[in-house]
Amino acid sequence: MIDRLVSARGRDVFSDDYSPQQAIQSQELINPDAQKLAVIFPPWHGGGRFTDRLSERLQNRNWAVLNYNFHNQIIEPNPNRVLASYETVQAEISVHLDEIQAGAAYRYMHFIGISLGNVAMALVAKEYPDFSSATFVVPGSNLATSMWEGARTQGIAESMEQQGHTKSEVDEAWRDLAPMNNAVAFREKRVQTFISTTDRIILPHYQSQMNEALINAGSHLTSQSSRLGHGASIIKFCYFSGKI
């Protein structure tokens, strides 16, 4: 039901004035004096009260929490600008984590990617290997094909087609953004996935493919599944199942 409501939203509005340098809108470090750090990579349009609740639960268990907020145009009908946006996210967050760790020296760092946030998480993991473990929540293995086939992003796919782009062309352009192509960054790391078997936003076979990529890369994987769909699975994880 939640997925149908989200997918029925009107077309997203994208501005030509957007710059990839605006990809990271904000960052907030909460409970910084804890010894362990959780880094949350949010879903498209932000996590709102759901990631706020996850952050609260982690703080109650004595974690420091680093929350990011990305611009809504981190995914849009401009393939080159999407690539540049994610390159900005990868570079800036990696530098930021270096700076934070130099000042605080957290003994443990856990990454949490939620939906579209898994793309950013995998890219940062590739650039910044000094994290301890990770959680993928309703991840897609491939940004291009997940976007092209997902119910929520049909407007973007249609706009790209109207511009003359094809799925295979965008898939090739975004090859380096596909989380499955960055799975090696999680080799020998403890990784958990929380996947939905009824998802209409990121189709279930792309989530299963991400599991396979992580296993093949040599990560120490555990996986949970939900039948609640995309949005409800995120809510369940943030409110009840977000154990790391």
C-alpha cells in the first residue's frame, strides 16, 4: 500500500540550476563522545522521521550517529550530472570521515545505507575502507536498471527515453555507481542486508543480486527478508529491526 501511494506521486521537478556540488545538503554528528560511530546514508528525499527514529535508537545504545541529507536531484534525468553528483558525495564524505576519525578516533564505524542511500554507501566504502561493518536496507544491485524498472522512478526513465537515452546506455554510463560493482569494498567485512520480497520500488531480484554480489566478494553476510514492500520495510528497520 505504501509503495503504491509513493509511486502515485506527481512527477518530480528538476532544476537546471542544480549543481553536483550541492549533492550533500547537510551533515549532523550526534552524540559525538561515544566510542562507536554509525553513518546513515539516507533514502531519496531523505529519511525524515524514520531515520530520526533510527538515530534515536542508536544513540540510546551509546552510538555516535552521523546523518547525511542529500539533494533530491542526486537522481534525475541527466545521466552525466547524476554521475558527477555521486562522485562529489564519494569524495566529500570520504574526506569528512577522515577528519572526524582524526579528531575522535572511534574504535568502531558502521555504515547504514537505506534504499538509494546504498549507492552512496558503496561508493564511500570503496574510497574509505577503514569502516568496520555495514547494513544494506532494501538495496538495489544496479542503479541504472533499478531506476529504469522501479515504480517510483518511471518519470525519470521516461524523461531519459524522450531525450534519446536507452537503458543499456545509462547502465554503461553508471557502471561505477552500481553497488554490485563495488561489492569488493565489503570483502571480509561483517555485512547484513534487510531485503523486501514484495518491493515495487527496487525490484526483489535486484536485492537478491546484491546479496549474491556481496557473498561472491567475500563479505561475511547475514540477511533478513520482509514481505512488507519497500517503504514499510524501511519503517520496520528504522523503528524495530535496526540492530547493528
